[in-house]
Amino acid sequence: MYAIVNIAGQQFKVAKDQQLFVHRLQGDEGASIEFDNVLLAEDGGKFTIGAPTVEGAKVSAKILSHLKGDKVIVFKKKRRKGYKKKNGHRQQFTKIEITGITL
């Protein structure tokens, strides 16, 4: 059984006991959260496609930790002008574990 769910503006294919990184979510570590934007669900070869979402379907998850991604260097330069800008960025992520999919 798996589902395609919209989490924080991105679509993920999730299954039970799967761990994944999503953009930073509100909530404390160890808290349970539910997502009801299920776009597609599969259960034993039977597909349910939403228009736009599947009615009554929910994906429940548990927040494991909040962390930062790798540093990305943003470097801007204009040649022959002496213009250089160096900036860094670290994206904030939340690690979640899918605890169940209900249709």
C-alpha cells in the first residue's frame, strides 16, 4: 500500500514505516501530524485517484527531528567590473516517519 501525498507544496510517494525529509514543518519532535492532501492511493492493486484529492484518505506521520541541509554557496560575479558577492544558504528540513495510511 502506498499513496502520493502533497506535503508542504511538494508531492511524495509514501509507504508505511518510510522515513523522508520534507521542508520545515511546524510541530515539536515526537509529535504526530496528519496530511489529508492525498492525490492517489494504491491498496493491493486497486488504485484510487482523487479529483483533486481522495475523499476521506489521510496519511499520518511522526516528526523525528528538525535539521538543516548542506550549505549551498551562492556566488555572483561580473567580469571586469570588480563585482563579487559570496553568500551561503542552508535549507531547513524536517525528518518524518510515515506511521499509517487510511482510506
